[in-house]
Amino acid sequence: MASVVVGVDVACSRQKRIPIVFAQWQGARLVPLPVRQLAVQPPFGQGNRRVIDDAYTASYAEQVRAYIDAVCDHYQLQIACIGIDAPLRPRAEQLSFRLAEQALADVGIRCYKTPSATEFRAIVDKARQHLAARKPVANMPHVMQLWMLAGFALAEQLAELAPLIEVFPQATIRQLLPQTPHKTALGVPEQQLAAIAQHSGWPATENEWQQLPQISFGSTHDKVDAYSAAWVAGLKVHAPHRLQVFGEVAQDDAIWVPRAV
């Protein structure tokens, strides 16, 4: 079976299929496989209203795992590493900040603070009270942390398939393009992918650029984030000396980022 690395851009937005890239090293080039053409598809997210439901979130993670299994079966692949763009677990209770997140902050890279398990219980209670009061879903508290619950469930499932590392595409891009605008700006995802391509080798031709819509579901910036996650996973397997760790691997609190070039 051929070796593959997988990049997962955790997304649980309502009616959005989770972006997942499967990529193989071809010499010094990391080439993603076309998955949009397959009959099998990843699940839709159902938004913050459902992510606070433990049973739903567990089912969602199982569906994502089943999708990854199906793609690997189709292409006869063996996963070497999975890069996931999300915290893998809650913050340790004794810490004010995760070690990885503090290390990123120390070099000027901001990210949303990961709550502890105790804090998450309070966050979920607040979210449930918000919904019980019939307040708008769009105004749910802690929306920039609730999605992490999907990430925890995914990490638990996917860790059974292959070694799993946490990645942060924004930190990756900051290493390559320190002054890049936000990824949602017009043309920025393509600019970011071009910067990654200088090191990953893909896309290298006009034809490969035209294949970008086929490498995963989601918007262009979702595809680029998922490919970025796969690239970091690929470096972890193929060239770990080209990565640096923010945080502490021994304490299961680490984010992997390509070294500045």
C-alpha cells in the first residue's frame, strides 16, 4: 500500500463538508490526490448548536474517520501521519495558557486560547442556557472555542488511524509570508499556496493549479489550510529537521510549524 499523509482543517460549520487533503510524496514534491471526484464524501457539519451535543460530536468524528478510511481503501493507502488544525485536547488544568500557545505568543503569533476541561464544562452550560432562552445561535457565547470540541473528538478517532500532530496553518504562513493579509482577502489563498509550493513542490504547473478545486471540499482558503496541514504532516515523516516545535512534545502540548526560511 502506498504511503500518504493527511491534513484536516477542522470545520463544523452548518452545511459545510470538512476539508481533508490526502497527499503523497513524489520525490521532493508533495502531491495531493483528487478526492472531489469520488463517490464518497465527508460529512456536513451542523454548527455550534450541535457541537455541544456529545453524542452528535462523537458521531461526526466517526463519520470523518469512516470517510478517511473509505478514501484510503479506494486508493490503497497507508497513512503515515495526520496533521490536524485544532487543539488535540483541553488545556492542562494547572496551566493559565497552553505551552504551545504561549510559545506562539512569545514570537508574536496569536491564536484563540484553549480552555481547560473544567472551563469547557462551564462554556457548554452557558451555550445550552443561551439556546434554552431562545437566543440566536449566531450570538452563542464562546463561538471561537466551541469548534474545538469537534477537534477533540476528531483527535480521539483519528489517533487510532495514524500518528497525529497538531498544526496551525496561520503560523505556517507567518513563517513563509510574515506580512500576509488575512486568508479571506481576495487572492490571498492563492498567494499563500504559491509560498508553500516553493517548498512542497505543488502546484508547479498551470495544470496542477487547475486541480486545486479537486483536492478537498470547502472554499479555496479551506483547501489551502488543509494542504498546509498535510505538508506539515509530510515534513514530520519525510524531513523532521525542517520543523520546529512550539510547546513540549513530552507533555502532549505541541504545535508543529515549518522552520523559517
